[in-house]
Amino acid sequence: MGSTSYWQAALETTTDMPRPLVRPVEGDCTTEVAIIGAGITGSAIALELARAGRAVRVLESRQIAAGASGRNGGIITNSTGEKYATVVARLGREKARRLWTFHDDNMRRATSLCDEFAERGWSCEFRCNGILGMATSTRELGTLQESATLLNEDGWQASIVARHELPARLRQGYLGGIFHPGSGTLQPAKFVTGLALLAQQAGAIFHVESPVNAIAVGTDGVVLTTPQGKVQAREVVLATNAWLPEIGTQLGVDWLSTCIKPTRGQLIATEPIDEQLFLLPCGADEGYQYWQQLADGRLVVGGWRNHSFDTETTLDETPGGEVQRQLDAFVHVTLGLPEVRITQRWAGIMAFAKDGLPLIGKLPGRPHCYIAGGFTGHGNASALQAACIVRELVAGRTHPQADLFDPARFL
């Protein structure tokens, strides 16, 4: 069972993005660093390490951007998934500022990479036009207003949007919102493909259809076994996100399953709509709702899993159930567009961390092993900067943001 996202299907027919040269692992080979997973995280890490002069091989069980990296809502933010006021209350002002800086750095890295794509004639449909976050309750609206005040005090731009200033079709269902100018949208399957292309140009080798069946850790490195061969490496980076608990079981670190939970995110795409409904991507209801309107007029809508939590803790990429009914209702009832046809339905599997923060760094108790994942639905907003942290740690150096995400905090 499974599904294909709008982005993945569009990539198959695009003419403005070449494809990386890929092949399965065949026989035995060696490398300095092996990376498991060719989504946004694995591809970004491959790029950083290859440009740093490392010999890199990426092993992917399916294809590049086959997982959530090619199945998300196409929104990239310069902020955490939680509201700033909530993060300040939970973690303190200093740590909140550092987390926001991490995501801000990630957005700058995304902008720079998209500029590189454009120089090569590749398009990932990147737009940095901000994002509108909205409230579905007076309590949420109060938190948004407090967040705007705190963000402005700490040097970030954010402004409150009154209810009458919301897009017309949203004024009945939402009470007001906050505008973050530093966020935007992209075509996620194209973006990850672009990362892989740049990594390949820097010397990285990508192996697809090469699931890792076993990992042996020795004093001198690791050996990864696939159906058609083995890869011996000095270090390995685990970048499989929702599948990190499975990889952890192979390594004997079962504790990963207690702090990372696979969680399904469901989405739909509509036929093109003539009316310009939204100029910006939108989010609402504590992040459980998100949507955008593409350049051709179609809507991409995702979320609403809070209407069926029990069914969404799964690795099944097949969309369905109450969540799909809620997505349809948003288009047909909330937006008042009953005649608009839903053209595609899909799902992707996210990795929710126990404390909401990703795990980035050395894997405790396992030499030569590093981990980057558990992005809690915000991989686009985190993975590029996570790759910079991994690059420094693999080189034996420190990174000023690494302590925020040290996996050892769960031991």
C-alpha cells in the first residue's frame, strides 16, 4: 500500500530539473562516510560532506525523495513548529532564541541553495514570501499576539493580522493571525533532487533500491549489508527520520523507539482554481492545519491529524479515513468551494521526537555512528542546518548549535 504525492508525480514529467545518476549497491565497496537515507536530510549531509572533501556514499531503500521529503506540504519556515511564546515558556528565552536562530540559518541556507539551482537552470519553484499563521480559538490568538511581541523584542520580524485582514474565505473560520515574512514555499521533490545533484557534482555517490539489512560496527568503522553487496565506511550517518527506530534496532539501540514516533501526515491537491484565494502559505490550529495555493491555482492542503490521532501513528503511506474527510471539508465547506475536484491524495511519514526537538549528533554508545532526524514535521525547516552540524562533528570539530540537539539527552 502507499501513494504518490503531487510533487513526486510532477517531478516525473518536469523538464527543468535533471536527474542524478543512481544505481544499487553492487558487490563490495568502501567509502569514508556512508549515509543511510536519500531524503532532504541525507542529501543535504551528502552535499556538505562531499564539498568538505569527504568520500561519500548514500544508500536509499527506494528512490531519492521517496519518503516524507517528497510528500510534505511544500512549506519551509524560518521558525519552530511551536509558537515562540510557547517555546519561551517551555524552554526559556535564551534557548528559544537559539532555536529560532537555528531555523533562521536553515532558511538562509535554503535560499542560497536555490540560488545555486537557478544558476544551473534548475527550478524548485522557491518563493520566500512569508507565511500566515492563524488562530482557531481565542487562546491561540492570544499566544500568537504574545509571540509577535516577543519575536520583535528579540530581533525578528512578525506582525499581527486582524480578522478582517485575513483572506476573505478564511474570516469565518479563523479569528486572526500572525505574519512571518521569512518563510516560504518550494517544490520539495525537486528541491531534494537538486540537493542530490549538487552532492553528486561534488563527488557523492547515490545508491537507490539498496535497503540496509544489517549494520556491523567495529573498532575501525562500520559495514553495511544490502541485498546485492556491502559498503565499508569509516563513519555512518543515520538519516532515515521516521525509520530511525528500525535502524536503531539493527544497531542495538532500541531506546530510539521510545523517543521517535512515526506519524502520518495526509494531504490532498485540487484541480486548478481561477480565483486567487491566498497570496501566502497558511497554517492554523496549533500547526495541525496547513495549505498553500500554487502558481497554477491548485490548492495543496495537509494536516488535520488531530481529528484521528490513533490512526496516524503508522508507517503506512496510504491516505484515507477521517483525516481525508476533514481535508475535503476544508476545501468544500470552509472555503465554500463544493464544486472543486480533488485530483490527488497522498501521505508521508514524519518522525515526531519526544521533546519536539530533533536528534542531531553522535549516536551514544555506538562508535563511528551519527544521527540526524526526528524533525517533528519540520524537516524542511531543519535538515539543511542539521547537515552543517553533522559536517562539523564528523570532522572532529564542534558546532555552536550542536548541544541543542544532542541525542544523549534521552539517555
